[in-house]
Amino acid sequence: MTDESVPSRHVLDALLDIRTVFDQRSALTLTLREVVEAEGRQTAVSWVALPYPGGGLVIEHLLGQRTSELESLGIRQGRGLTGLVFAQSSIHWVEEYAEAASITHEFDHIIEAERVRRMIAAPLSIEEEVLGVLTVGRRDAGPFADRTIAHIEQVAERASLALGIARRSRDNAAAAALAERRRISEEIHDSVSALLFSISSRTEKVHRRAADLELARELETLQHEVAEVSGMVQDLIHGWHASATTDLRAEIQGTVDDFRRRTGIEAIAVFLGTLPALDAARVEALVRFVAVTLANVERHSSATRASVTVAALPNQLTVAVSNDGLAPPMVRPGIGLTSAETRIARVGGSVSIVDDDATEGFTIRARIPL
């Protein structure tokens, strides 16, 4: 084998570095370095484009460029070679970019400025979800050798694995941090609030028995100060919880994990597509819906399994809570789910139930517009 088909030993060692397992940036930087070194530093340019919430891709990692045109370039789905691979989720290459009929050509002026003649791109995907696109451009002419195509596919597979591990580690860390934040805030609430209540009650008793007017006034002032501190603690805890509601994935994963530990019912959370950035009100409404629906599953059904599926669609976000138990009347929308339904309705969404006699179990689904 030639050096073109086999990545260098130090690059392979770097790819196995523990940092690349948990850090997306490190993994993708090393991926681009391997590709450019294999293809030739003077003749190759490579980038990784990642999805953004509004749809399409943006180039976030780049190596070997000669101009600034490719930096942070937005690419709509299906446009150019990178957008085509993102839409089709399969490797594709063109051996004369400017004349290729299989791609659109709105980026021709950028590719021409980079002096790129031919290009190959491969999806970075896990479990049918495309996490990004790896693209390599060559400044020389000629066909792509089979070993080059196979090498790009192998690199894309490793990068996909690294992206998946990095994302899972971030999700787990976020869920763990959220759980720890809740635990600490609950401890603060239970201990400090109880202590402040005790001080307030004892101060009130002493105040009623105080004969000296000046002492009574001091005790009354102390009561007001204790009440003020108690209010500050409540506001602090509320604010801490509110600040944790911007990460929908972590919030829902934490809720499902709590349900599984508390009930012993097998439960999983599944996330489909790239979750968009949501405001706190919509995140809070969806998390409340999941918590209340799972609580109904715990109290009123004989379920042994449950799942929460979050699906990002072009114009809406759907959260479905499913289980393998029977659907009692009390979980019908409007009965038992009133508070959750109200929150969903406030952000323009709706709640519905799917109870198909031909299948096992039932599903309660919430939809909110994007």
C-alpha cells in the first residue's frame, strides 16, 4: 500500500487520543488533518459542514483553504456537492466540478477562487441521522482512485463515531449537571427554608411576649428581614431552575432517567433530527408535558416499558410519550393533563392521544410550532 491509502501512524495515534473521544472540535480537526495530509497539502482543501437550526449546513471546520470565501459559508440542503450529500446521505464525487451535471453551481465562484478541480464528499452519520458532511477538494485534474474513495469513506466513518461519542458525552454531562443542580437546589430549599421558617416562628412568639417596646420593634424588624431573606432564597432557586431549562435534550433526558430510577419501568429517550434552539417557555412546557405524562403512566397504567421521542420537523417539534400499558380515561386530554395542556397551548401547541386497538399501548403527543 502507498502512503496515499494509509493514514500516517501519528495521525492514527492522535485519533485514538482520549480528547478526541469527547471533544468534537479535536476530532474534526484531526479528521481534516488526516485527509489533507493523505491528499497532499498543496493540492487539497477539506472542510466539515454541520447542520444549523434554521436548516441547511454551515462550514465550521476548514483546512487547506487559500481564500476566506469558504469560512462559515452557509449551504442550503441539496445545493452544491456538500448540500447534495447532506440531502442524500450518501457519498458522491465529481471529477470536473465546473462541468458536473449532478450538482448545482451557485458556489462555482468560490470553488474557482480556491482553484479546486474535483471534489468528493461523504456524510457523517449515525443511525440514519446525518450529523454533518466531510468534503475534500483537489486542485489537480483526474479521476478519484478507488483507494481514495475507500479512504474518505473510512475517515468519515471514524469521524461519525467520534461525533456520536462526543455528542453523547455532552448530553450525559448536561443531564448529570442538571440533575446535580436540582439536587443542590432542593437541598437548599429544604434546609435553608426550614431554618428560616423556624427562626421566623420563634421570633414571632418572642415578639408577642415582649413587654419592652424597643425590643418588640427590633423583633418586628428581624421578622421582616427573615421574610425578605426567605423570598430571596425562593427567587434564587426559581432562577436557578429557570436557567436550566434552555437545554431541551438534557431536561427531557433527566426527566426520563428520574422516572426510570423511581419506578423501575424500562424507559428511554430518543431524539430525532437536530433540535432547534427554543426559548425557556417552550422548553418548560414540553418538559412539564413529559413529566406529567410519565407520572400518569406510573400511577394509572400497568406499563412495563415507556419511551419519549422528540422529533424535529421543518415547521414543528413533536414530543411523543408512549408506553405498553392500557389507556385509562383519566389520561385523556383535558383530564389529568390539564396543567401540561395549558402550558403547551400557551406556546401555540396542542396535545393529542393515539390509542390504536390494533397495537399494544398508547401514545400521548404534544406538538409546538417552530
